[in-house]
Amino acid sequence: MALVLVLGFGLSACGAMPRSGPVHKVIEPTGQSQPSAMPFNPQAPRPGASAQEVVEGFLAAGVGAQDDYSVARQYLTPQLATTWKPDARVLIHSGEPTTVPRLNEGEFRTSVEVSSELDADGVRTAQPSGSTRVLDFALTSVDGQWRISKAPDGVMVPEADFPQIFSPSNLYFYSARDSKHLIPDPRWFAKRSTASTAAVRALMNGPSSYLGHAVESAIPQSAALSRSSVPVSGGTAAVDLSLASFDPADVAGARRMEQQLRATLRSVPSVEDVNLTVNDAPVETSGREGGDALQPVTVPNRQIGVSDNQLAFFQGGQTEQIRDISLPEGAVVTKPGMGAEVDVFGFVDTADSAVYTVAPGAQPQRRWAGTRPTRPSFDPQGWVWGADATGTVHTVRAASNGNGETVKADWLRDRHVASLRISREGSRALVVTTTGDSSKAVIWIAGVVRDDSGKPIGLEKGNAVAADVAVDTAQWIGAEEFVTTALNQDSNAQPRRYTVAGEHDDLPSLTGVTSIAGGNGPAAVYGASDGRLYMLTGSSWALQSENVTDTSFAG
């Protein structure tokens, strides 16, 4: 909150201002360029520039991250140039900024429409369309030239230019309830030689708030970098930690730290390995090749679907009804799901708007009811999840009897949850909320909070990966990717593949898609339309079956 007050951001109207002027694009960096090479070379202050031109030039210089924004600092008074913090916040703007004078001479206000923001740790949060921010400036004369004496920390970057200036890197933290898995925490850092240092410092600061208690770090909070940077030489990043409580005999602890650092730094361009020292001494990490916490959690290739209002398996073009399954009398079976062991199943009965689970040879269990309940999602710890149009989140142990319980997720209250899927390691929830209009959906990722027994007790407040998108379902296809689409549209739907950092690629359109399913990676994406099941094949959808639809992989 203090940072917000310092920045002076608020809601305001937005106008238009040409973005041309003091910014000149130069040759794109090649594969052999140094990480500090930048695609933009902002212009320094012009002698005799007006006060408004100085403000506009300063804002335009936000694209020049090289040399710690040395060009942007030239627009500031000598005193402010030493205290201004460009990395405190990045506003990614979709509209053109407008700068106008205020009542007092030398004071200006800039209003701008933003599509997303980066915080000081590189966490990117999508903003709803129409979101605006206000920045106030004060100027004074320095040696006869206007210079900015008061400015908010942070920079502005045009949305179209942002991917050329910043790149995503995944920090990795261990799952709080299962140390066998490293969980990606995507951050965005400027493409400069300090990216490795920024990643390690962010890692030491801990996970994003939306992961919170769902993950943990092997690096103690008391740890510090022994030197000011993390240099990279020959593809190896040298990380020297200062840690008073470190026990050199704790090989397992050292190995966990090294594994976490290696996974994180390998997502930084030009880094291939890590050399870890603690208190200026090499650490013992014997057996480092054994057990990889980055091994992906996969799901069976078999899907569950609906065929003639019965639960059925689908795999390789073949459909088979699941034997010895009892359904409620008069049930209309939709949105099926199943556990990773393929021995317990769930579905939504639209006849009474309720979620059921069932196992072969057992009676179906009515778990919860609600308005437009989501497809049940099974986590690896044995719990079944779901939500509904009121924003209520439910869970129940699949092996138990009786009704489910609610999970604390106050931030979802009164939101229409159109889709909720638990990640395959069980530490995160992928949530889609809508306003009743699928073109106004928000995609969130939130950490799963569990008690000491592993029982789910809450969802951390989610981070918006995308906003105002035409989506009402999202399905994981791995730890770092998911697919989305809008359902039941008369026209072509636009499925997409997203990364957890918010990057996306458009997939081939599909008319009237009624469901989408994601298996192990982008080569296992299926969509249903008009009672037929299709598989994504290259740039088209290939017909797989006319006997089963509404399919889902385990999880």
C-alpha cells in the first residue's frame, strides 16, 4: 500500500498522445547478443525542452532499461536521480498516455490506460479493460533546463513493446506438502545482464502472495548474497550465500537449495548451471543427479467422457462404457472427471444441479449442489474439488461418504466461477471467473492451502493471469501451461494455449465447442463440438469419435 501511495496511482480518464518522438528503435538483438542488449535506445533530454516535453521524454525513456535506466535519470534533478527506483513498478499501457499541466507552474499530471502491471518482484497482474492510472510530476530549473524534481517510482512501457524489453523467468519453490515437486512462480525481468541477480534476489524474497502457504523455500530467510551480483560465466551462474546457521554436514539441505537455485536460474537466458557456495566455501551436494523435483506430473492417456448418458472411457479412437457404475435415477450426466488412478469418477447431474462421485461397485455419492457447478477436479492427495456461480468452493475426500465442505476463498465471493482445476501436483488452482458474459472472463492462479493432514482449507487470493478474455473453461496441460476456450458459442471459438506467466498462442478455431480437454502437453488437446470429439493436430482439428463427447483427462 505504501508503494501505491508513493506512485500516486489512481483511477482517471484517459486521452491520446502520440508515442512518437524521443524513442528510436534500433537493430534487434541477435542470438549472440549479450543479455543486456536492448531493442530500444531512448533519447536524452533536448536542450531547451519545455517542462511538458521533459515529462513526456522521461516517460518515453521507460523503455530503456540498459545501464539502470541511465537515460531516464537524465530527465531528473541530480538529487532525484539517485533516489528514483525504476524497478518498483512497471505499468504496461494499452492506451496512449496524456500529460497535462496542473494549476501550479512546473506541475503536470499524466493519465494512462493500463493492461497489466509488474510489481517490484516481477509479478505480472492483468488488469481489466478501462483500468487507468494517474502519475503526478513536479519540475524545477537546473542550470537553465527543466528537470523533474518529483516523480513516482517505476516506469511505463507500451504493451506492444513489453515482450521485447522484459522476458519471463520461473522462480521455483517446493510444494509445502510434498517436497518432491518444485512449483513455478513466474516473474518478468528486464533483458539485461542483471537478470540472474534479480531472479536470485526475488527467490530469496520468497514466493508470490498468491502462492503464499502453498509453497516453501529451502533457502532460509536469514540468507543473503555475499556479493552484490550473481555473475554468469560460460553459462554457469555463481551464487555465493552468506548464512550464519548453515551446517556443512547437512548435505540434503544444501542439495535442496542448489536444486531450487538451479531450476530457477536455468529459466534465465544464458544460464545453464549453478555453482553454489555458502560462506565462501563450496557445498557438498552428493547424489545431486538422483531424484529430480522438476519431473513433470503426468496423467494417464485415457480420458473419461459421456456416451449415451453413461460414463465411458476414451483412448486412441476407442470408446468403452465404464463397467459396474451406478447412476442416480433420472440423472443427466455432464462434465465428468476422474482421479489419477482411474478408479473413482465424478460428474455433474444437471437434473438436480449437483456433483456426484462414484466408484465401480459402489453407490453414487451426492457431494454438493449449486448454480451451474463446475466439472469436478481430483487432486493427487485424494480430494475432489468444485465451485459454482456463487463463488463457493467445495471439496471432499473421494474415499469418504457424505457431503463436501466449503473451502475458504473469500476473494471469490459473489464471482461466477465457471471453471476450477487443481494442478497435477496439487499446490495450485486454475480458476476462471466470469460476469455472465464470457468476453469478460478473468483467469486466475491461486495457491492451495492445506492443514497438517493435507486437507484443503483455503485458496490464497489469486493472481490474474489474463483479464477480459473470451473464456469460460481452462484445463492444465502441464505444470507451466494450460489451454482455454469459450464454450457453446454459435460462432467459432478461439482456443488458446497459455503459460503461467500469461503468454499465449492462439490455437485453431473450433465452431460450437462444448468442452476442451488437456492431457500431457500441447500434443494432447481435445475439443468436443456438435456431439463429436476432435484432437488438435497441427493447425487443425482431426475427428476422433462420434460416440463420446465432453471428455476430460484425470485430475
